[in-house]
Amino acid sequence: MFGLAILFGCIVGFALGLTGGGGGVFAVPLLVYGLAVAPREAVGISLAAVGGTALFGAVPRLVRGEVELRTGLLFAVAGMLGAPLGSYLSTLIPDNVLLVMFAVLMLVVAQRMWAKTKNPSLPSGVCNTEISPDRDRSACQRDDDGKLRLTSRCARLLILVGLMTGVLSGMFGVGGGFVIVPALVLFSGMAIHQAVATSLFVIVLVSVSGVASHLANGNDLSIQTTLQFLVGGFAGMWLGGIVAKQLKGPTLQKTFSIAVVLVAMFVIFRSLLE
């Protein structure tokens, strides 16, 4: 059990290091079917492990000034409010149904990752400014110096997406990076590298809220398993980052997508049989 928890944590961290997001979707299936952890406890352990791994990546980026704190805090506060709601909703859903819903979420993540291989171009983060005649008024705007203009429309948009991310995190134990990064790039005009750094910062705070609400709802959380998962996660993320530099992005994303689909189908199959 000791070695398996570290190994599974390493798999999750490796996937995160390779793809930059989405690896957390492996945590719950590995905990439930590999370590025989109850689904609700697996959600809590996953949240703690994903949050700890995100902290490992967020601190150096925060020191380097890559995190856009104001935008991240707004997103995180909304997510922290959504996480307890997601955690509460998960208590109302039978274990098998919760796992099937989680598998559907995995399929959505896989589809997003696969779609990115066909259209790898992402917004550059150069947002339309006030002097742009064709600026998109439906999204947030930035000044000429790149500073976000936090209007009421922009704040409502970021809060809404932040709430949705928090609910997903609290219900399924995922970090939500696959939602946060594109949301920050598309809606706030943030540069992609800054969005990744800000996303890690948001995930840490949302995970703290999710774990706290998980425990407040009376769910179990094995500290020993969580720490072992974290140790494996740190090692896996470091190794994944090294391997990612040697391989082409589209190949990695397609491999990741196929793996996620296979695990999702396994989860659905097992859940329907029980």
C-alpha cells in the first residue's frame, strides 16, 4: 500500500508535468480502484494532493512575479465559495453515480486536450485595449500597459467562471486547471505563461477550501495516504517536466487524451457493474 500510493501519486504528477494541466483527473480512479479508497474520501485526498502539487509549482512563479494577483484572488475567492457547494452536492449523490459523473468529466477533459492538438494556436494574451476600434466588449479589457480593467462586467464574468471551477473541484476533487487556464486567457486577455502561473495559485486556494469543506461534511481523509500521494506527485511532476521538453506537444496531448478516455471507460464499466 505504501509503495502503491507513492507510485500512483507519481503517475498523477507525471501527467501534470507532461501536459501542464488535467493530470488530477487520474487521482480519484487510482485511489478508488488501486488503493480501495472510498469514493468520497478519494475526492478529499485528490483535492489535497492536487493542491499541494500546485503549491509546489506556484511558489517559485509567485516569487518571480508571474502571478497576476488581483485577477487570481478574484477568481480564487469565487472558487473557494463554490468548492463547499460542490462538496455538499457530492454528499447527495450515490457513490456509483458520482463515479459515472466523474468519468463524464474525464471525457470532457480528453476532448479538450485532443481538440488542442488540431488547433494548437491559443490567444496570445494581447487583449483589445480601449483604443482598439474592434474590441470585444463581451470580455474583459486591458489598458495600453496590459493592466486589467476590472469593470463590473469583467468581475461578474470572472466570478461566474471561478464559481463553476470551485463546484467542480469540490464535487470531483480536481484542480480545475483545464478550466482556469483557458478562462484566464480567453476572458481576461492574460498571456498564456501568466495564466498557467495564476491558475496554479488559484488551484491552491480553491483546494484548501475544498478540503476544509470536505472535512466539515464529516468525510474521512487519510493523512498518510495524502502525504504519500504528494511525495509521488512532486517526483512525477519534476520527471514529467523533463520528459515534456524532449517530446512534441501534440503527441503528448493525444497520448494523454487516449489514456484519460480508457480510464473513464473503465470507471463507467466498473460503476455500472456494482
